Amino acid sequence: MEQNKRMEVFANLTKQVSIVSVEEKVLSGSLVFEALNQFPGYYHEAPMLAQPIYIYLVLDRQYPLEEVLRATQSIEKEYTNWNFDSGKGYMHIGSQLLNVIRLRHLPEIELVEKIQEAYQQHGINFLMNKKLQGKLEAEVKIVKFLNLEKLDEGVYVEAEDYNFGYIEIPKYLKYEAFTKVTMDVKYNWERHEFDAASGSFFKDGKLTEFVRILSSKNDKDYLTDLRNLYLGKIW
């Protein structure tokens, strides 16, 4: 079995997130959200850990993926010291559908306005003068490339951040089914807590379903044991 093999895949990830609008240190008039509980299953159990900043920039319209990727790559080359991660996505808040760019690994919130201005210079504009107040619940779907390292059959980690693991599952689970299976897994899991999200990526010309696992304990044994537990709970 070939292990520790790196590969780049095109993936999508779906997650329920609590968000709140951000009005300071962003482009004046633009609609920007910050996640309040991006990883509730993990940081809830480890409240002393500082949660990373996850920001959602709401776009003025739907942009082709290649336009957003081209702009992102140009910004990364121009501003090498910013060191952030970006993904294009969609956000459902009730019946509203918003196009977004998700930012993560931001060292500081002060970078948001500068990043917005850089995207504008590359033809990517933002939704202006729309307000959504208070704590909101949103379903977010992000599409991006992942650089994965294979640890074992059906088990991967992000090559640049082992805290993010990926375990293959045999079929697509709708949100309600995914939530139920994950709760069943957690009830029967006695090791370090984790946060889970559903997603899929293209591998070998096929769409492969996965569970994204956030844990500081991710390694071959931890993820393999979790995968086996998930497989036993999926019917």
C-alpha cells in the first residue's frame, strides 16, 4: 500500500455555521461575516484554545470559479507576507443565497479591508449597502483545491496542516443523516474530541465522499479508527 503520497484534489465542503456581521475594519458599506463557531465540536470541548478567524466576504454576484482563483493567485503573488487561505463558496441564510469568499488563517482582522481592496483591483466586487444584523445561522459550501497527504487507505491529512484530516465514506449523506451518524460516532468515541463536516472531492476521475475531521490528534491510527467507526454507523 502506498502511503504518505501527496495529491491535489478539487473539493467541496458543507457546514452549518453561526455568523455575525462585521462592520469595523472592513470595506465601508460591504457585507462581511465572521464565524462564531466554525468548529463547535472541537473548540467547545477545548474552550481555552483560541479559535482561528474565519471571515466570509459577500460578493455582489456569482463569479466563475476561474476568475476568483485567478484573482486569488495574483494577490498571493503580490502580497506574499499576507499568508491567508481563500476559498469560493455559497452561503444560505434562510431562503437567501449569497456568493462568498471565505478567508481563513488570517493573522489579524485588520487584513480584511486590504484583501477586499486587492480583490477589487482584480475585478472581484462585493455586495454593498445590505445589512443583516444579529447572530445568524448559515449553511456554507466552500469549493477549493486541497493538497492532501495519504496516510492509509481512505485516510488523508492536509499537507500543510495536519489538524485537518479527511476520511472517505461510501456514500453521500444529506445534512440530517450526516448529523445523526456523526452524533452516533461521537457517543461511541472515547478518545480526543473532534469537529466534523461533510464534503467530497474528485479523485481518479470519480467523486469521493468524505468527512473532514478537525483534531490536534490527527494521525494514521486516530483517523483510521474514526473512519472504521463511521463506516459501521452508515447504512
